[in-house]
Amino acid sequence: MVRVVVDLNRCQGYAQCAFLAPDVFEMHGEEALLYKPRPDEAHRDDVVRAVAACPVQAILMDRSDETVTVGEASDAR
Amino acid sequence: MPADGHLERLKREGRIVVVGASLAGLRAAETLREEGFAGTLTMVGDEPYEPYDRPPLSKGVLLSRTTADHTALPRRRNLDADWRLGIAATGLDMAAKRVRLADGEEIEYDRLLIATGVRARPWPHEREAELDGVFVLRTRDDATALQKRLADGPRRVFVIGAGFTGSEIASACREREISVTVAERGAAPLVGALGGVVGEVAAQLQRENGVDLRTGVMVTGLEGDSAGRVRSAHLSDGSSVETDVVVVSLGATRNTEWLAGSGLGAGPRGIACDAGCRAFDIRGIVTDDIFVAGDVARSPHPLFGYQFLSLEHWGNAVSQAETAAHNMLCESVDRRPHMWVPAFWSSQFGVNIKSVGVPSMGTEILISQGSLAERRFVGVYGYQDRVIGAVTFDQARWLPFYEHLIETTAPFPPPFPTVDRRPEGARPVPADFPDPSVPTHGPTVTLSGYSPADRRMTFTPGRH
Ligand SMILES: Cc1cc2nc3c(=O)[nH]c(=O)nc-3n(C[C@H](O)[C@H](O)[C@H](O)COP(=O)(O)OP(=O)(O)OC[C@H]3O[C@@H](n4cnc5c(N)ncnc54)[C@H](O)[C@@H]3O)c2cc1C
Ligand code: SF4
């Protein structure tokens, strides 16, 4: 599972991400960024490239596979 | 060194409980682990979902670019936490250091973080609020329901309140070619947060994009049909609007009721804490083991004369959570103040709106770059001859520069030339914020409380 969040305070609309992972990130208007927070697994490598290329390091991708389902006492480890 | 020994034990085998499993709760939990907390970490959240991100709910989700159930936040690391999701905290016993849960369980803590955020203020008339087609927008479930209704192709959507969320909802409707009416009690959209000068630009933006914007009016009632579906909205100017969807966007209420009677300084304005995120009790004495972060917190900001700020901002939740978590695990002298410069973004009608500082403290505004008419500009806010905030419309790249001015308490108006300065930027004009005693729809920064800076002003010898 790929989960993504962009710190849009930090994002300066340079659009590198939209260039490298067009299925995940797109510019909306001149400088607002719109993105899919749960991209398809097939786009994982593109997202990894976008994370690395973002000049202000605004993109965060999961560094953990932990998930929780409701009712569980604790995480799947 | 007994104190050190105590902290070492806390880190090794202590118990930390986080109440509120959303953005602030998650980021705090990650920071606790990052800083070496190896004890028991319990995450309590009343929503039956793992932490998710709210900003997309009024943007990408309403545009059907994504769905509300795809907004779970990525993790910076493994948390190895015990999760109590779908279960509300219902009480706090400060003396016994216990949090009570709705299912009867009681959890003991050595340190507690409260990050219970806010909830949407509902339409005040209960029977009208229950009509089918009346929505608020705060949670995943709210967004799923509203998105579904928009996909059904309603004839018209009626938005009550033109703050950021209401304006973003209207924007999404127009992008989907759905007719939309926006009713705002203030003189323009976003006036509470950005003032009348910028609010006027937001109003033009709405009208040009086909929003039927009604300002200076109040909604007096919602009417349903015999099947209990909303049919129309009545306004204070005597008009009414036929609609099949109403979105109530009247700002937020702080989730502090569960703390009533606990002795913690929690109320409708949030939970007051010191600059290091430690909660105050009702006697005004700071606690040692209870910390606060995110939308529910009210904390004094060194950059703004130690005014207590309540910031309903994503970036604030992240930064305050990190600071609170850090401070939970260290000695007094190693604690950090929460000094984050407020920052916010919104995108609506294809325009990227961002701000830094506290525009709503400003009394004057200077358009230092670009032009209001072109919807591409930087507005700088001044308060007592210093730069206190800035807003950009499609000029985000300049914002770090203005953030620096705010951090260094630069003089206002800025005494230097700026790129692309126009005649309209020659002189500051009144920022035109509404009288704070008259409620508008949901400013996202609330100022309150004692301000040593103001007080000090009275002792400064006057200039002649
Ligand atoms: C539609 C929408 C759009 C937004 N857009 C932007 C934007 O563009 N830019 C921006 O800067 N900010 C935006 N925000 C604001 C941002 O999402 C918030 O600042 C952020 O979510 C605050 O995080 P938090 O963890 O402090 O509080 P919340 O996200 O409110 O989380 C608090 C959690 O605690 C839970 N809780 C409450 N009471 C209890 C209890 N007694 N027991 C257990 N759990 C409890 C709540 O259910 C909730 O899950 C937006 C918010 C919304 C709703
Ligand atoms: S590359 Fe980074 S700065 Fe540029 S648009 Fe993407 S997230 Fe924003």
C-alpha cells in the first residue's frame, strides 16, 4: 500500500512531482497541487522518484507497513 | 541524579496515552518513538479509522479525484502502539492519572497528550439540521456522504458560511458544474481570516466562477418537504433559495466536553497550555504530565506578544505535536517552546491561497507585489508598525521571504522596494477586519487572552 501526504505549506509548486508521477500529482490552476493520497501500487516507483526530486522535501511517503483495523487491540506488526 | 533516573525509567517502561488519533496524535506518537520512548503507547480515538488527513476532504474528495477512505496518513515509522479506535475518552482523573473510556476501561498514564481537535459546528436548529440533504464537513464520513450527493447531480447546493471550507466546497461544486449559492454573514468570503481588502478579491473570484454569492445576510431557516428532504433556505433579506443540498460551514467547536469537571483548564475556547505545550489546570497552574497539541490547544506565542493563539491549521498540528512529544520526554531545561510561525494554505477556484503569520492581527495591508485585479499578489499585514502576516494569491514562492520578516519583527510598511510593486502598493490601507465582537463564519485563527505586548505599550513613553 502506498500512502502519500504533501506538506502544502512547504510546497512551492515547482511541479517536479507532477512531471515525474503524473498519475499521482497534478497542478490545479497555476500553482496549487492536487494529488492522490493513495496511489496505485503500480506508481510506487514514480512516487519514490517524486519524493527524492521535490526541491523542498514536501512529500511524505509511508516508512512503515503498520496498519490498524478497528477492533484490534494492537497493530499488526 | 534522581530526576534523570526518573526520565530514563519513563522512557524505558513508562505509559503514555494519546487521546485523539488524528494528525496531531499520530505525529506526536511518531516523535515519542523517534526520541526513544520504549514504553507502552496507547492511542485513543473516537473515530473508527486510523489517522487520516482532512484537507483533501474539501478538495480532491469533493472533486472525485480520490475518495475519503483513501486519505489515511502515511507513517514516518512503526509505532508499536495499542490502538483504541472507535472509542471515546469520557473522563480524566488527574489525581489518579487515569483516562476513562466510553466502554468502561480505565487507562493509567505517566504522561498524557490531549489532541482531541475540533468538530464542525452543526446547524443550530436541530430539526432542520436533521433534514435529509443537510451536511457538515469535518470527517471522513461527512466527506463520503457529501461526495456521494454531489455525484448524484443536485440541482443546487447551498453553502452556509464563506470561510475557507465553505469557499472550497463552493469551488468544488462549480468545477463539477453544479449550481451553488453561498450565504455569508460578513461583507465578503474569508473576511474573518484575511480582512475585507482580500475578501473582496475572494468575492470577485466566486462571482466570476458562477457562484451566487450573498453577503451581509443570515440564514434564518431551512425548510423540508413532506418526506423530510431539505427543499429551501430562507435568508434574513426576505429571499429564499430552492436547494436540495445544504452544507453548514459555520466553523468549529473544540472537543473538550469530556474534560468537564476534571480540573483541567479546558473549555469552549480550547485547552490553554504554556509555550511548551503543558496544559494549565483551572487554577492557572501548569501541569507536569498533561500536554496538548493541535486544533484543541490554545497557546501563547512568543512572536505575537504571548497572545494565546488557537490555530486550526494543519502545519500547527504537526509542529505542536512534535514539540509536545519532545517535551514530554525531557527535563525542564531541555524543553522547547512551540514557536512555529503560523502558516496556512487553501486552494479554490484554481487559485493557490497561502498565508503566514497572523493576518487577522493586522490593522493595515500593503499590496507589496502584483495586483489585486489580476488575482496574483502578495499582501503584507501590519500591526503596531511591524509586519505581522502575509497572504499570497498564486505567489507562494515569495512567502518564505515574508515569513522571515515576521520572524525578525521587521518594520511595517517594509522600507525597501519589492519586485513587481504597482501603484496600488504605494501605501498601506486599512486591512478591514470585521469587528471581532460580531461573529463571522469561521476565521481559522482565534486570538484570545492576555497580551503582555499590549500591556507594555501603555508603559512606553509616547512619541511627540
Ligand atoms: C475539510 C477540511 C479542510 C481543511 N483544509 C485545510 C487546509 O487547506 N489547510 C490547513 O492548514 N488546514 C486545513 N484543515 C485543518 C486541519 O485538517 C486541522 O488543523 C487538523 O486536522 C488538526 O489536527 P488535530 O489532530 O489537532 O485535530 P483533528 O484532526 O480534529 O483530530 C482530533 C481527533 O480527536 C478525536 N476525538 C475528539 N474527542 C475525542 C474523545 N473524547 N475521545 C477520543 N477521540 C476524540 C476526533 O474525533 C478526531 O479524530 C482542514 C480541515 C477540514 C475539516
Ligand atoms: S515537487 Fe514538491 S514543491 Fe514541487 S509541486 Fe511537488 S510537492 Fe510541491
